[in-house]
Amino acid sequence: MSRVVRAGGVSVRWEPRAALVCGLVALVAAGAAVLVVGSGEFPVPPADVVRSLIGQGDAATDFIVRTLRLPRAVTGLLAGLALGMSGAIFQSMSRNPLGSPDLIGFTTGSATGALLQILVFGGGAVAITVSSVAGAFLTGAGVYLVAYRRGGGVHGVRLVLVGVAAAAMLEAANSYLITRAELREAYEAAFWLTGSLNGRGWAQATPLAAALAVLVPAALLLSRPLGMGEMGDDAARALGVPVQRTRALLTVVGVGLVAAATAAAGPVPFVALAAPQLARRLTRRPGVQPLPAGLTGAALLACGDLISLHLPVAMPVGVVTGVLGGAYLAWLLLAAGRRTAA
């Protein structure tokens, strides 16, 4: 049961179940992050991790927790938050649960930008990050312009179809770049493409946090017109929503979120696809839910990282999320098939 809370001239819709879900999912994400920080060659008990984080640990524990492992956990949480919110934006815009940046080319474009820097130009970490972000935005601009129709603007279905085609072409380009590379460079590129939090430090976490400080509030402010857009363009216009301008702004914000996450952690698959749908089922609320989706994405990526650290064979977090996400995608398609048959 939702109600509207007013404070001065500002009104906010309060939904107890959604708030409870956000709180519980945030606790899961934080708990998984604490366990990630405590995992490694020198295990640290969760209580000692918490003591170190609040400034009551000893010098050795502080070095392990704050210097060596905390940046990895923070990067995972922030990247998961960004991917979940980006997935919610594009799934709502396309009105399609498969309308994820993984599948409509934006993540692939970010990967192409990074690969060009790794394999062709030979740039360092900063150059790879810049190229990754540039690749995502160039892909987003290209998909938006091709999907745009004079007089009709951009519609969700057309955006998805153009994005899927762009993703296929960019995947082919990425494969070509790897096959033409030297063995060492090809190994580095292939490892980056799996999506990994290994070796992530404050150099990755800090720019990601700065980007989210701008993009997350923008996504939340645009969530209301985004939700109205799910009723259809005509209904949204009747309610005073500038549909095409809002859609363009949402594309910029959504691409920015996935670009920032991919630049920091690589193209981690399926988090952006699964998080919005899981959040919608947990809250039992229709419509767009950027914040619950973002928190769910943070929990998924943190839990995936925790699983990857405790497997018998070490592997990047992208492999874990890929396996879990593939199973989820199969279940989603089967469930949709059953509803159609019924």
C-alpha cells in the first residue's frame, strides 16, 4: 500500500514493501562485500573487517582490509549498482525484459573501445578507461541516430532491434581484433572481456564513484517520466512528458552508467539483464524501479565475486555472472513461453 508524503512543495511516493526490499537487498550487498574483503590468502573474520572499517582495527588488519581488498569490494558494489540501474532504464524504455545494455550493444561498444586501446594503440590503464567510455557513448549515439525516425522519434522496439544488430557487428569486430593480436596482448584482451574485479584499486573505484554521484541522481529524477513512458507515447504526452527529449536524456544517462561500470570492471555480463527483473519480482510492483534494480545489481555482483573467490579454481566474476545469468535467461524465456501458451 503506497502513500504520498509531502514536505513543503515536494511530494514523494512512499511504498513500504519497496523500501523494505531496498533495505534488505542493501544489507545482502554489504554483507557479501564484507565477506569479499575478508576472503583471500590471509582470511580476516567479518567482525575484524567491520572493526577495521570503523577505525578500530590493528595496523596489519587495516592494511589488508583498507589498502588491499576494500577497493575491489567497493568497485564491485558500485559497478553492480550502475549496471542494475542502466538495465532498468533500457528495459523500461524498450518495454522488453531483454532490452538490456548487454544485448543491445552498449556494453559491447565499450569493450570495443577498450580493445582498440589494448591491441592497436597500446595505451595504459587511463587510456583504456577513456576509450571504453568513448566506445560506449559512440555506440549509444550511433544506435540512437539509426533508430531515430523523423516525425516519430525513437521507439523502444526499434532501439532494441538496432542495438542487437550493432552488438553483432561489434562482437565480430572484437573477435577480429583478438585474432590479429600477439599472444600476450590477446590473452590480456580476453581476460578483460570476461569482466573481472581482480587487481581493482582506488584508481578504478574513485572515478566510478564520481561518475555515479552525477548519474544516479539523474536516473532517479528521470524515473517518473520514464514510468509514464511505459503507458505509451501518446499517454505520456497527454500527461505533459516531453517524450523524445526525455528518451534522449535517459539514453545518455543509461549509457553513462554502463560505460562507467564497464570501464572499471570490464563487461560483466547479465547483471544489467537480471537485476531489474529480480527487483520487480521482489517488490511486486509494476513499472520502472531504478533504485531497487541498482541495489539488486550491487548484491548480485558482490555475491558473484564472493562465489568466484571460493571456487576450487579461481575465475573472474564475469564467468560466474555469465553462468548464473545464462540460467536466468533460459528460465525467463521458458516462463514467457508458458504465459504465451496459456
